[in-house]
Amino acid sequence: MAGYVHYYGKLKNHEGMLRDWARNEAYEKALARAALKGKTVLDIGTGSGLLALLAAKHGAQKVFAVEGSPEIARVASRLVRANGFAGTVEVIPKHLEELTVEDLGDGVDVIVSELFSHFLVGELGLQAVTYAASRFLKPGGLILPAAAWLKLSPFEDPTLGAELRARHGFWQNDDFMGLDLTSAVPLAIEQQMKELVLDIVDPDQLLVAPVESPGHFLDLAGAKDVEDWRKIDFELKFPPRSKDALIDGLCGWWDAAFCGDGMGEEPPVLSTSPAAPLTVWAHCRFMLSRPLRAATRDKLRVQGQLRSHKLRESYTLTMELCNDSTRERASVGPVELSDVYARHFARPNPFPEKKQASSP
């Protein structure tokens, strides 16, 4: 917990999120259509206060903005006052578990949060929402977002595997102060291949297009107990591909869907897909223990499991990719989702500036 509190206490880390227009606009659309007039809202992990301010902007009567980092809670309080919402938005500098009924009165009508991380679940955010809903959400209350999907697609990229292995050139040294270090090379490579590689993936590199990629459904609004998120098992089957391939790994991302007042429109979706506008979460690459050969019509499926890891404040992911046509298999992990190699930071990938409407 202390690690996340320190990280999210820094303004530079919130700047990246505020520059993410795909993220911001999905939440604004959801809050705009949620019929907030006269309602009370709980914003879990408010950070800079953006979602709390948007809820107030769209008519909420009262917004409780809960933030465990004292540093960023002070920033949120300043922004609330500066934007004229001091009478509507109350910043509460506490951890969620420290909240009492006295803090929130007789409960809230809406819970909004953005506690997502790598492969959605990386920071145990689902547990926080379920806990808050069980304690503070009024019957029939709304949770934003309400549902999510974990998505996967296989990819072929032999250069990536070679690049990852080449990062351990130091351990190839057979004369380091007269000592041979090369026996450590296999272990260094094994550890590297179990890291989560964050990257920006061109959808054309995927063997299954994002729109056709299977996903595992998560009912964010329907979970009744935090223990529901302790272990997440899934099995996904891939459709036929357009070419034979030697699969090097699986690309992962997530989509989150909001619901609202039933205005007849499709609910807003925040997608971190390679085919969607770039988001602060980028894309996940999970490397296979060995490349797996697959013809276009071979039947491919993946079995996976996510286990929460309280000490790491994250999840451990294991997967097995199965070619049921050839009976060959290759594994992924165990990957600690908090153990990240941010490959996409090696090259500049700024978020595009939002275009302002031109004056008439």
C-alpha cells in the first residue's frame, strides 16, 4: 500500500493520466448520461480529483472524493476550491478501509473509480470497488464502470524475443575479475521472459484482430464479496488466423463498459485495445516459454489464472497456450503484474494533444 500511496502522491504521475483523452472522455460521457442530479457520488482513489469534479459538473448534489495519499489529496482540495465546487465536492484524505458510515451519511447513489492497471487488475482495484459497494452503496445504486473484459491475441515477433535475451549481455562475461559469469545467463533470460512487457502494439502485428479477439467477462457491479477477486480463472478460444505462424507470445489489454440511465444509447466503453486510441496503460506482451507453431486452422485456446498477491499489491498471472490440433503447449509465467519492463518508454510516444474547436 505504501508504494502506491507514494507513487500516486506525485503530480507527474497524474499528469500522464490527465493527458489521456480516451480515458477522460469515456468517464465524462458516462457521468454525463448517469442522471446525477440530486445524487450522492463516491469517487474511490480520486487522485487529482478529475472524476469528482466531472461528477459535480454534471449535477451531483454531493461528491465524496476519497484519497489515501495525503500529498495528492491536498492537490485535489485545491482544484476543488479553485473550480468553485467546494460546497459539492468533499475531499476525504483517508484510505477506503478507514471510511465510516459517519463519513458518508446514509450512503451513496453512485460509485465511480478508475483503479485500473496493467491487464486491468494490476493494482487490486476490483477489490476496492466491491468493498465500497457492500458497505456504502444504496440499493439499486450505480457502479461506474459496470463491466470489463480481459482480451488476448497471439502474436509472432521473433525480434522481440531476441531483443529481450540480448539485454543480458553482461552475464555473458567469462572474465569478470577473473571469474566466469556465463552460468547465470539462463536464469537471467528466464527471469526476463517472465516479466510483463509493456509496449505499444500495432494491431496489424496480431494474429487475431482486436475486434475478433476473445475476452473474459468481469462483472464489476455484480460481485458481492472481495474474495470473488482472489482468483480469476479463464479459458479463451481463438478463431482461425489468416496465416501460419510461430507464436512468440500473447498480447493483452482490457475494455471497460459503463452503464447509465437507459437513454437508449450504447454505453460508453473505455478500450485499451491496440486498435483503439493510445491510452496511458499501453499494451501487455506476455512471452511464451517457447514459440508455439500453429497453422491457420489449428484450434488454439488459452487457459489462464490470476491470483491476487497482497504483498505485491498486485496479481500473479499464469497461462498455457494450447494447440489442440497438434497437442503442443507453451506456458506463460508466472508473471507478476507489478514486475514491468516498460519497453514503450524506450521511444517517444506522446499522447496526441486534444484538438480544440476552432472559433467561427
